[in-house]
Amino acid sequence: MKTPVYVTFKETIRQRIESGDLAPGDKLPSERDLASTHALSRMTVRQALTELVKTGVLYREQGRGTFVSAHKIQQQNISSFTETVRLRGLKPATKVSFFSVCEPPADVAGLLSAKGEGYRAVRIRLADGMPVAVEEIFIPMHICPGLRLNDLLGSLYSLMADTYGHKISSADSSMSAQLPGPRLQEDLGITRQTPVLMVNSLYYAASGITLYYEHAAYRTDMFEYNIHISKQPSG
């Protein structure tokens, strides 16, 4: 069976990226120019580029064009965003766009097994100044008494361990992919066509107590989540 033309062209672009001919951040020629250069229809070029955008190899910016994505930041199991970004050789930073003391939604309160008020914060996580993720977190007040907005500008893992004596040892997470709404598009600097990885997590201390709940959205063109899964031996 003959390989579709758009698939062949898609692999041509991918090979140019892998060889270094196209580097992260490079802008691709317009669809019209690519079609002319490679003697293809614009529809074929558009289909190939759309597939590469969906898989995170390329990304589009409204009114600017199509660009080569940066090599993805790979998070391994339980590790902080700050640690993960630094290991990639990038500079992590955090913007806190919202912070308050309030009662969490009923479903979140149930997961935290906590009554009364706690802390809610929304943080935008950056790598070398580029927004990579948006996190909404809920922390019971007794876990971090006296927490302030400025405390959340660094690693929450380190804050929990060094300031409050809670070392994060495990998490229950669920993940799904979806297209971003207007607010996420604005916060992450992406278009509607860039999927985001939604991760809902409940974090636990080594002692077994529940520490906090996090609802996070990650750019799929810049971030991937790697998880090690093993089968427990049967008795």
C-alpha cells in the first residue's frame, strides 16, 4: 500500500528537525512556500503540519506562523517541577496569579479529608521565561500554618519538607488530554490547537497524611510525563 504523500512530507520535516537543520524556535516557511518548494498541494502541507502540531513537534502562534517546539521537559514519577526544569538545564520560575484563604469545593475537601478553610493558589510555572504549566492547588491550613503568597514562588516540594517537615513520598494522579479554553490559552501563550495535559493529583507524606490537591495543565508541546509502572509480585 502506497504511503500517503502528507505522511512522507511529515517525515521529511521531522528528519530535518532531528538532524538539526531545523532547531527549536525556528519558524517554518509559510504553507504556500512549502507547497511550492516541495511541489505539493497546500492541503497536503497543511495536513502534515497539523499532525506535527498535534504530536507536539511543532506549535502555532496566531498571526505569527508555525515553529519548531523545544525539546520537551520530561518529568519522572515523583519529582518537583523546579527540580525537573533544572535537570534539563533551564531556569525555573513561578508566578502566583491568585492566592487566598477559603473553603475548598466539596469534592476537593472530601479528597483532603479536611474541614474548614485552607489555601487556594494558582501558579504559572515557567522554564527560561516560557510558561509551561498552570497549577491550581488546595492546601489544608493545618498542613502549612501561616503560609504566604511569597512562599509559593519556589518549589512546593522543598517548602513542604524544609519549612513544614512534610516530605512528599507518593501521589495519586489521573491524566487526560484536552484542548485549552481561553484562560489557559492566555496563561500558557498557546492557541486553541495546542492540547494540554490535565493532571489531577493528591499528594501524601511519608507518614501517610494527605498534604494537598493539585489540578494542573501542562503544554504538550513542551512537557511530557514519564511514569514507571511495575507489577507487584503475587502471593
